[in-house]
Amino acid sequence: MIKMIATDMDGTFLDENKMFDYEFLSQFYKMEDRNIKFVLASGNQYFRLYGQFIPMSEEIYFVADNGSYIAKGPRLIAYETLSDEQVKAALKALQSQPQLFVIMSGLKGVHLLEKDRAYAPIAHTYYRNLMFHENFDHVDDEIMKIAIYDPNADIHQYEDAIRKLLPSGLTATTAGNEWLDIQKTGVNKGAGIRKLQKLLNISPDECAAFGDAMNDFTLLNSVKYSYAMKNADPRIKAIARETLPWTNQQQGVVKQIRKILNDQY
């Protein structure tokens, strides 16, 4: 009996136009009727996710910013931030790669450099409340995640070099081909799901999850019924219980949720 269904967004639940099949609307209310909790586990900012799913948002659980911000609807459950020293160390490590675009996601909003204003449309796809600064020296916020974007969509060529420069206590994880996320070690989607499992008294054996990229690795490992998309990173397919025969473009998550709901009743 599945009591919780969690999904990543980009490359998993959403197609390339950032849309989902409208069949999900009826599925969501069926899940509500059956007391199945629905969780959006994403690298996206909470406020961006919440706005995208109104009016359902009040009943959705959010594991946002890769597990840094956990909420049920408008109610904050938990959050994790970097220390000032960790933020400084991460930014220092990134000085070696000036061609990459850096976003700092905080509790108050999202912080970008004025020199990167041209990337605002890209940032707005995943974040809200953008704030621009001449430098990051005096940002008045608690930072949860530092995201790095490669305009050439080949972030993997930089990940090892950046990891080597990070101090103990910080972890860098790729999210697709464009993004690399720096967070506190131990903060991830899987840890967020485990907090919800404990809070809601739901076991991993009663949970399903969907993902496609390496920032979904811990998410899929936190549940029994783990599904990799057909378009997923091979490393995600290797640890998933099942690889779906559909890509995100083919709305594979919606198709599998349909199967889960039909099998249970």
C-alpha cells in the first residue's frame, strides 16, 4: 500500500516546456481522497514550486532546494542553511571558474551578481524574488544552497575540480547537464523525505519516488518503490527498483501514478 509519492520536477515530472499532463489534476485529488501524500522533491526554490501548483499547493509537501527547505503547503517544517564560513569557502572555490553563473538561494530570496543579469530569465525559471548585487560580500540572508549554471550545458567537466576545492562539510551534486548544487553535507532530497516519513509515520516500504539526475540519488534510495525515467542518468537507473519505459516528455510519472492508483484499488 503506497502512502507517499514523491517526484523530482525537471527532467522527471515536467516536460521540456515545464508542463505536466492535466490528468495529474484528477490524480492528485484521488490521492487526497485515499490519504496518499504527494511530495515535490526538487532543486527548485520553494516559492517557485508553491506558485506553480496553486490551488493544490496547500495540500502538497515540498522538499525544495534539494532538501534544504521542507514545508507542507504554506507551513514551514524544517530548513538547513550554510554557515557564513561555508558560504565564503564555496564562493572562493568558484573563483576558479569565472565562466559559470552563480546563484545563492536564501530564506529571503535568491541572490545573483549584477554582471550576470543576462541570466535572469534562466534563474526565473527555477526561482522567485531575484536580488542583484555588485558582489556577494554583504548579502543579508541565510543561504541554503549555492547553484552553479553552465551556459554550455556541460557542468560535468567542472564538478571534480570544484569538489576538490570545497572544504569538509560541503557537498556538490549535479542536477542535469547544466547545474551543480553546493549544500551542507547530509542535506539532500533523501534526508528531506526521511524527515517527512518520520513526521507522518510512513515507512520507506510505503513510498514511491521518481527521478532522473544525480541529485535524485538519495531520493530514490529513501523509498522502496524507486523509479528512474527512461531519460535518466545511467547511475540513477542502476540504483532504481525500476526504469520506466517512458521519458519525461512522454509524461512517464503521470502514467506510473495511474498504474499505482489502479493497482491499489
